[in-house]
Amino acid sequence: MSASGVAVLLSWLSCCGSALWRYYSNSPNYDIFSTRSIIKLEYEGTSFFEWSAPATCSIKNKRLPKTELRCSSPGMHAIKPIVSGPDLEEERYLSVDNSHICFLWYYKTISFVHNLTQIVVLWIYDPENADPSELLWNANEPSLNSIILSKQLAALGQMPFIYTILKRKVYFPQERIKDGKWYVSIPMTTRDVLKEVRGNQVAFQDCFIANSLFLLTFPLLTIPEIPGFLPISSPRGSQLIANWAACVPSFVVVVADMETFQTNDSFHTWTRIRVPPNILTEDERHNVSDVTLSRDGIFFLINGILYLKNYKTFTRLGSNANLPDGGIIGITSRKWCWINYLLKDKERRSNMAIWTENEVYLGYARLKFVKIVTTEKLKGLLHMSPTATLTIHNVEYTGHPLELALLLNYCIICNTSKTIYLVIHNEDTVQWVFQDFALNVSIDTFLIPYFLYSAMPELLLWDKHRIYYYYHNFTDTGVLQTTTEFGNLSRLSQNSIIHNVLMDYYGNIVVKMENNVMFYFKIKIKDAIKLHLWTNSTVKSLISFKPSGNMYLIYVFENGEIYPEEYPLQLEAQSITFKTKEKCPYMAFHNDIFHFSYLLDKGQNLSLWAQIVYPENIGLYIVVESYGPKILEIKDQIQYEIALGHCSKTTTITFSQNINYEAVDDYFKLQYENTGLLLVHVRPSELAKTCPISQKVFQISVGCDASKFIAVKGFTKKECLQHDFFYIIEQSYLRDRPSKPLRVKYNWDKYGCPLKVDFREKFHPLVQLYNDNGYVEDVEVNFIVWEIHGRDDYSFNNTMKKSGCLNEAQTWNSMIELNKHLPLEEVWGPEFL
């Protein structure tokens, strides 16, 4: 539904709520909000008189509650509705840009499952002159204006391509523009899902095209509606409950008090999730308390019991799945996406956690569940009194790809108060670490944790009224403050209570109250601002974010319909901070950290830089925080410049490992001890709510890249005709001298085409290293070659003495004699050097 369509429904519900006003743009996510843009104004209420705007802005009809605004000059423009009566409406300061970005890429995808490819169809459109279907993002073909615009820019040299953010691959169109469209073929993938449409820097009438970030993975299908099935919902009058796949945020499930909804495209399209009759009672069907989404299906928590709904069935999970048959008080899944991560001891990590008051279970793919701890075991691990009462308060995954946090209720005499402690569990090392965290609260207090996107563990906790922050590994703590009421958000929102909190990957944090009042702050910031009212208090909503990183609102109406609406968070925050005159302490923060994950193998190092530009005499610097095992040396070098009242500091950070693996007693033990995963956080030393993207969080995996492999140069798998090929090795040439010759079948799939060499020439194999992206480098270290079938008729072209050996070196015969209990391929390796 369009923004105007949603507005009709919102207005229909406005009779019982407060008056408010909003604005819209034709550009998706408000990406283009400039002097060229049409800004649609909308007042929701009954006392409207006319719109007020500065002289540099023109209003199509200022007496209409719904009208259009254009501002001819850039800057902050004060806009507000004038109303009859004593009350005044909010004034917004809209930030209008003077950008030369006027056009956008329109893309649609066609999936071909039979060959695991996807065709991305691209064309250029002008949001101010687009067809309605293009603005609603459901166009199958470009409009006439878009065809003309695409052809005109193509004639000027425009050629789009798709760039993958994670693996930095580039895909170009298969052919030149055809009927105003380009076609780009890309392989389906689950590990390189974040993509961006880019183009050449070509202008038409001084206008350029913005890059478009989007997410593309294997087709994720929603569960179809089946006739005769019944609604499943939360209790009547409850707030919306939602969950989404961490790495595919467009794949969402929402539980309302009349239906459950699912989408694979951020509710551009959606289906209702219903369950077969005669499995749940009427009360059970309307008593969902939590929900989690995974590739196995949708998990519902109902009356302490876990249920699974997928394409085939709706079933109750209990002892049949190694789970409790009742008493479950919570379920959760990961909030942050880490596609690549290093596991030392485990084969896989969990995707959800389930807990009772005294037990915690982890859930893995294919419905495997494992109990990992009980409160009795935790008492022993934490050296607590056996007479104390210890129960599980809440569980949440941290920002680390392998860690899980438990909040624990602890009390001796549990009448009026309790202490909440926190322990963190690493799934790979299976270690439990007691944190420097203790919070004394009343016995009936319930806190919800939200771990932030950071390297060190950083946490937000909230009850009904306040947000508690725990920054910098729990060393910087307090209550999130407001301009009045000492951080009590309920008193600033007509006694409403906190509904949900959401943080994006850029450090923006939004707190939404049940009556749709919202507050805003950033990571490391200790105070929040109240945002302008955007949604009426009578509408049930929640906040989520799209694959592009932009936040949006999800509305569920009493008629059983659900609608998404883009929310201009940055514009709304700028309006408030313009009035409070809050300034960012720095002018620019640059860096060359382009990846979320880096991998260091033996002998490698990683150098990155970050730069901050700020006014003179402020004294800012770059902060580098790391979290994880101490297996890397971290060195930094700072360059400082000052000119015309501005300073810049550039910090170059080098991560390296200098471990000598030669002549050690236990090669594999040393390798294990120096393998692991670190999280690194690079940010300015001071932040403000007005600062742009202000942090970079990435991981460094130290160890072997599982995608790497070696191959001998010259062997291919495509330049020969494969056929059944056998060869005979005479028994006199075999080490064990068997009674019969050995007949060997050549393995084409494993070895590729045989390499043709002149038998009169000496053959020296050149070993090369490859990974998923292709050739990496030649392998220059020493390596061992052996004949896998046991023949011994080969000879060497040099002796140990001629090679300069002072003592007899290891040989095949000596290593075989030393390791008679091992197969041939294991008798000689780096552990024996």
C-alpha cells in the first residue's frame, strides 16, 4: 500500500487520538529529499486551519490538510500547521538538501532454481516523474518516462553493474540496454547476500543516479494460507510481537492480537499464518507469548510449551525433541548478522535459545536441541551458596557471533528484593564467564536485555519506564537521561510504557512506547531526545529495519490488515537536534574498513586506517577497542595535521602474529592456542546524536581459511574429454612387492586433466593457493610429495650433502619406520618437523 493509503487508515483511526502531522517523499527511504523533491504534507486531526512555511518554500494549497510543499533553497525550513483553538501543533525543521542526485535504480529479480541463478532487471527512474507502480515498487516493466530516461543515460555512457559488499565481486549486464532495461545474471548465494547497484558517473541535466543497496539471497518462501485453518495470535489487547532473520531482515513474522503475519520482503507482500483445527484450544490459539523465526519454520511459545509451524506441519515440541514438556518462559534468536565466523571446537553454532527458570537449551538447524546448563551447575561454577535461590531471569545473544548471555535472579530471602547477575557463555570454547555486573531491583522487576552492535559487550536493559545502559564492557553504567523527569520515559509519554527498542548497524537507537511515542539516541550516548509524534496512539505498531539499514514502521489494524511505512529517522532527529543546537564534535570520520570480517592466516598481517577531522582545540582521537583472545599484536601509528583551524588525526592500526612454528614440541597445540576470533571496534573518542555514521565493528578470525585450497599449476577440469582411464603399476615397482600388478582408475573429478610433460625433462610441481575468489598466490614454502598407491620406483635429482644438509634429514623410509601405526598420508607432516 502507498503512503497515502496507509494515511487513510491512520486518519480513520484518529478520532480517538491526538492530532499530529507527517510528511512523505516519492523517494524510497527518503533517499532524495532536496530542492527538486515534492514533499507531501498531511495533517491528522480536526482543528486544522492552514500550513505555515517560510517564503523560500511554496505550498500548493495551504488550506488543505493534505497538500504538497516545495522548497527552492536548501537548508533547515520551519514547517507547521496552524490550528484553531488554544493548542499549538509541533513545528518541524525539515532539512532540504541541494543534491545533484535526482534518479534512482529500479530493480526486480527473476529466480531460476534449476541452475541456481538470478536475473536482476534494472532500469533508471525519476521518483518525481515515475509511474505509480514504480513508486509502489510493484512495476513489471519500466514506464515510458523511465524507458526514455534509461536510454538517454545509456547513450551518454551509463552502464550499471552489481557489486557484492561482502566478497567484492562485480557482475555486469549480459548485453547492452534493451527496451530500456539491463539484465544482470548472478549466482544464488547465502553468504554474499548484500549487494549494491552502481553505475558510471554519468549526468543528465546535471543529475546523477544514486547507488541502491539491496539484499538478495536464495528465494525464501512464506508459509501459504490453507483454507479451514484457524488464526493464531497473542492475547487480546496485547502489543505486537515480532522476530526476523538476523541476516535477512526482510524475512519477518509479526504476532498481533487477532492474526499472525509473515513476509519475505519487509511486508511489501505478506501471508497470514494459521494452524490446523483440533490441535490447540481456543484459549491456546490466542495466547502466544513469544515467537522466533528460523529456516526450520516459526516457533511459537504458548502457555510454556514450544510449537513449530512449517510448510508441512504444526507440531508440539517437548521430550520428543529433547525439550521440556512445559515450563518454558522464553525463547530468543540472534539479533546481529555474522555470516563468517571461526569455530575452533564446534562444527556449528546455535540459532535460538530456549529456557525455563532452571535450564537453558540451544537450538540448532534441523530441530536439534541441546541442554547446556542448569542453575544448580551455575551455582557451582560461580561459587554461590547452595542455600541461595538462583533462577534464570532472561537470556539474549550478545553482539559476538559465538556468545550468549544469561541474566540470573539471585536472592537469599526472596521477599522484597533480588540481585541480577550476568554470565556470558561462549559456544565454541564452552566457557562460562561471570561478568562484573550486579543490579539490585525489587522482587517483581522484569528486565529485557538488548546487546548492542559493538566489539566489547555493551548492553541496554529496560523495565516498563527506564532504559539502563552498560557501556564499555559494563564499566560505564547509568540510567538513560532525558531533559526532564530524570530518565522516566513514561512520564514523558502520557504514562505509557516501553514497547520495544531497536538499534541499527550505524549506532542509531530508537525506543518506542506502547502509545507510539518514540525516543532517540546513539550508542555510547547517555541521554535521549523525544522525537516528533508520527503515529496516532490508537494504532498498534512496531519498528523494524530494512536490508538497506533504514528503519520502518509496521502497522496492524483492527480489520486484520498489516502495512509497512517508511520512517525518516535522520530527518526527524535533525529536526529535534536543530532546536536543541546539539553539534557533532567532529566534522568527518573516514576509514578503509570495508569488510565485516577479515581472516589472518600464518605469516599474514592486516593494516587499516581511520581518520577524524575536527575543529582546533577540541582534542579528539580514534579509539580502537578489541574483544577476544590475546593472540594478535596490535600496533598503531598516528599522524597529525592542522590547517586553517581544523585538525586531522589519522591512525594506522596493524594486526599481526609472530609465532615461530619451527622445531616446537607440539605443533598442533601451539596452532590451537594461537587460533581464535576477535571483535574490533573503531570509533571517535567523542560522539553526539547529530554525528553521521560513527563506528566500525568488524571481526578478525585468526586461523586457516576453510575456503582455501591448493592445486598444482597446469591441471584443469575443462580442457580434456573425460573417460574411463586405467593404468597398470607393475608389482616390482610397488613398496610391498605384491604378487599381482595394481590396476588404478584415474579420478578425473579429483585431479582434473592429466598434465602432459616431456619424460626427458625434470618435473617440478608448482603449487598454487586458491580461495572462493580464485587464485591467491604461489606456495613458496617447502612441501612433501608422495605417491598414493605405494610405488617406489622414483628417484631424486639431488642428495642431502649436495643440498647443504649438515645432518641426515627426514626421509620417507625413516618416517614410515617411525610411524608404522599411521597410514601413508599421515606419516610425514608439519607436526614432525
